[in-house]
Amino acid sequence: MFRISALALAMSLAAPVASATTILFNDFSSVAGLQLNNAAAAATDGSSRSVLRVTPSQFNQAGSAFSTTAVTLGANVSFSTKFAFNFNGQRAGGADGLVFVVQTVSNTAGGIGGGIGYLGLPNSVGIEFDNWNNGGGDGNSDNHVGIDINGSVSSVALNTALPVTLDSGTDLFAWIDYDGNTDQLEVRLSGTNSRPAASLLAYNVDLAAVLGTPNAFVGFTSGTGAAAANHDVISWEFRDTFAPVDLPEPMSLTLLGVALASMGLARRHRA
Ligand SMILES: [Ca+2]
Ligand SMILES: [Ca+2]
Ligand SMILES: [Ca+2]
């Protein structure tokens, strides 16, 4: 009797969790499901990869790419996302960066240059990866990550001590998680495809109030000015609940499952 219940429990612990993934681009060989605005386009990068080039390395551009249909976000507009990106082909120093955006329309690209394609988008939150120093609002940094609200590029939270160089031309990896139950927005960034334990930025914000609706369009904006770069998204996963991508399963559950299975086996041998 015990053996059966223990094995059943072990099996239930090992059962796959229902996926909350609503958007998944392993590459951008097809951009179906995305609305591309202004300068944004599918492109082939220097490694022959099919990428989403939100702005090309040309001066004074703005571009954006958003889901063509609204995503209904989870409890209190919770979400989790991960993407790989690469800034390359820099001209005059490389500018102005890439912003991951959650907003209530799909067809906009905001201001060029230091606006990073995000300036002026109402009812939105943006997580900016900014490779050009526009002064005090950028913390006098040309290599920072910020959290932006309602179309302002004067970030409400800023990290100017990144573990990577945005203009390195190498693939970078970002994880963004919002738990609407705690209102906590967390940003992680790495030069390797391994989710850091510690967040780079954490900020408390009531996104349900900012957006005014659980139905959101999610995607990216970018801009260039008197300096430019190819701002490429390499891959992208978005989940409509708080379900952090690449979060290891709790070790205790795995060990418990192994322990219970072993106990069942031991009892069978004794029988
Ligand atoms: Ca730069
Ligand atoms: Ca800037
Ligand atoms: Ca900035």
C-alpha cells in the first residue's frame, strides 16, 4: 500500500508542468505573429542567423516589433520573458539601444536616438538596454540597464555597473520577470546562457495600474541617432504568467522523488 502511494507521489512530482509559454521564437526565420513598425525588419546577421533587427545600423531610425494580437497577462498582469540579443555593426560609437516593452497597442515606434523607440509610449513599461550616454538621465553611462515607465526614458531604476558590455558584439541574454502578486519587477543580464541567481535591477511597480488592462502587446523598440548599431534580437520566449525561464526546479522536490522511488524499490525487494 505504502509502495503504491509513494511511487504515485514520485510520479506526480516528475510529471511535466503545464507550459505557460505564449510566444517562442528560437530564431526569426519567420516573423509571423509580429507586427514590425518603422525600421524593424527580419534580417540575416554576420553569422548567417535569422534575426529580428529592430533597428539597422543607419542614423536617425526608430523601430519596433510587437505581438500582432494582445496577450492576456496572468494574475495582476504577471509575466516572465527571456531573450538573446546582439548589438553589432556599430557606427560612430554604437547607439541607442534596445527596450523590451509591455504596452496596450502594437503599432507604435517612439522617438529616435536617445528615445530608443520608446519615448512617448503611454501606458507602458520598458526595460532598456542603453548603449549611448545621453547625460544625467542615463546616469552618465553609455552601458546601462534601466526600467522606464509610460514612455519616459528617464529611468525609475538604473544599473550602470553591468557584467557585460552592450556594444561587445557578442550574444547577451536577458531575463525579465514580473510577479503581479508582489508587484516586483526583476531584470537579469548575462554574457552566457545561464540565468544569474541575483537580479541586476529590482523595482516595485503596480503594472496593472500602469497598463489599465491585462490585455497587452509585448515586444521590442529600438532607436539610432547620430550614432547607430544593428540592434538584433536572436531568440525570444514570453510567458503570460510569473514562470521565470531557466529557473531550476527546487532540488528538494527532485531528491524527494528519488528518495520515495528508492523506498518503493526497497520494500519490493523485501517483500
Ligand atoms: Ca555605444
Ligand atoms: Ca541613452
Ligand atoms: Ca537610458
